[in-house]
Amino acid sequence: MGSTLNQGTVHAGGNLHLGRDEEKDHYKECLRELLSSLPGDPRDHKEDLITRNGRWLKGTCQWILRTKEFIEWHESKPPRLIWITGGPGKGKTMLAHFLVDYCEIVGAREPDRELVIYFFCGTQDGLNSGPSLLRGLIYQILVRNKATFCHIKEAFSNHGKSLFDDAQFEALWRVFDTMIRDKTLKSVTCILDGLDECIEESLAPFLVKIRDVFAPTTHDLLKIPSTRLKAIAISRNYPQSFEAFLDNFPRLRIDATHNVEIGKDVNNYIDDRMKLLACAEHKKPKLSQLRFNVRQKLVNGADGSYLWVKFAIKSLEGVTCPELEGAITEFPRGLNDVYARMLRTLPERQKDKVSYHGQKIKTLEMPRPISYSVQEICL
């Protein structure tokens, strides 16, 4: 059967094939609908986190590149998954930013063939579910390599924007699975941060699929071509359900084996954040002794926690130089005490939305008020 050209649309054997302009419009429409199903562009969310919390500093996070687990992951063939875990405030998100930047540098020679995609999970709606995570990854693949549109074109034509509903997880996973097996790609490096912040039931189907990519069943082994995906999953040490999905993969417990390196990185973070204080060298160059005293108190109080430093520095912003040492001395030691103090500052209308170790917020007392949001407490 022949084919005819009709105003840019090709009809071949009774099948409709979009012309170049229509294909481009279809691609753009798909991107728009996909983006509208997300709370925002995952790339913008990553940059927003950097704006709020600071970028990883030169010389920090480098230690992970020398770990046995990372080296084996980086050099592994076929691709594999590594699970990185650590307690609250140990710089996991900072580490994720570093790994994204490092992997993008490694793949910079062929950015359209060595893709780096990521998702920074959060407690906000749209950042805390398996379907939203999957949509965010597919969106980045489409933006980075327009040719991969061929893997979603038919599904989008059939379903329209409903393809991006949570209920269409299986259909969307099939799209993702074909994308990460695209023979024109060399690799698809995927970095997932903060999985513990997702709704557990919503994340489970995604973890089942990811597990099967790297620990395939007999049926999966028959798939050709093989996956180009290599992944880094980053989370706290809970929930325990993660063990069922990820425990068979190499695991790097950063706060169990690398506290010394993390402590050095946190000290560098303190030096950077102190630039915001009234005693900063560029503001008060002669107050070197005060800066030394404040820094020592921050180092001693941090105990290797980026998050504690972030909260402590916030409490000191706006404090005058004569009051700095007293203010940092009064600041709670340890994240548990910081969280308790933060919870006590919530407006009455929000206190029924959160709890702290099962206690009612109204039973807690706070000596010195500092204003925090629900989002900060949920970090």
C-alpha cells in the first residue's frame, strides 16, 4: 500500500503519522500537560532548595567518591542501584545535590545520551508520592532528549492528559520502562532524595518497579534491550518497609561509617553560614575573638548536623554582636530539643496538624519565641 502527503501529514497503510510541525506541537502539549500534573519543574525545585539551604561547598561531600560502595556502583556493568541512608540533619540532601552535579559533569560530553535525572521528595502535595516522582522523572527525560517522545506519544494520544493521573501509574511506568531501555541512550542516572518523606503506601508501587528493574524476574530478563538506568536512592533509616524493597541492594550508611567526614563538612557549612551573622568578618573585621567563640559553640552544638546549624543560624540572624554568645548558649542542644521548641511556636490553628513524640503541643512550654513554619518542622 502506498503513502500520500497531505499538508504535512503522512498517511501510510491506513495509519496516521504526524507531520513535523504537528509532532512538535504534540510534544509541546505533552510537556505542558505533564508539567501541569506536577507542583512545578523538578529542576526549579532543586534550585529552590539550594537557595534556601545553601549549595554544597567546595571540598565537601568529596569523600563519598572514595567509598567502596560508590566506586562499585559507578563502575558496575550492568547498571545497579545503591541505597544511601542516614539520620536527620546529616546532609543527605546536600549530598544529593553534590551527586547530581558530579554525575552531570561526568556525562557532560554527551548530555543528550548520558542523562541525569533526579527528584527531591518533600512533604508538600505533589512531592510526596510515587506517581508524582515518576512523572517528574519522565518530564526530565523528555526535556533532555526530545527523541524519547516516541515512547510516550501513543499513550498520550490514547489517554490525553489523564495519562498523568495517579490512577494511570501502570501505564506511565510502561512509558518510563521503555524510555530507560532506549538503545540510543548510553545511560540514565537517577538520583532520588528524601524517599522517607513520601506517603508510604503511595511510594510502594514505585519501589516494587524499581526493585524489579535491578533484580529482574525471569520475565524481565527476556526484555530487550536491557535497562540503561542506574540509580541512587537516599533516605533516612526508616520506614522499615524500605527494607523489603531495597535491602538486597548495596547500602551506604553514612552516619554509621562516615561521621568524621560529615563533621568536617558541617564545620565548613558553619563557616559559610556565619557570613549571615552580625559578627561576620566582612561586617566586623575586628571581632575575631567573638567569631571564634560563636563558631566553637556552633561546632560543639551541631554534633555533625547540618539541620541543627541551619536552625541555629536562623535564630541568630538579627541578633546584635553583644548578644550573640548569650543567644547561641540559650539555643537548644540536639535536634529533638530544637523540634520541641519549634513546635511550641506554631499558631493555635496549626497545632492540631502536627505532633511531637505523641505529645500534645499545648502541653509544651517555650522560653524564647522564634517563628517557624510547619514545612520547616517537617524537614
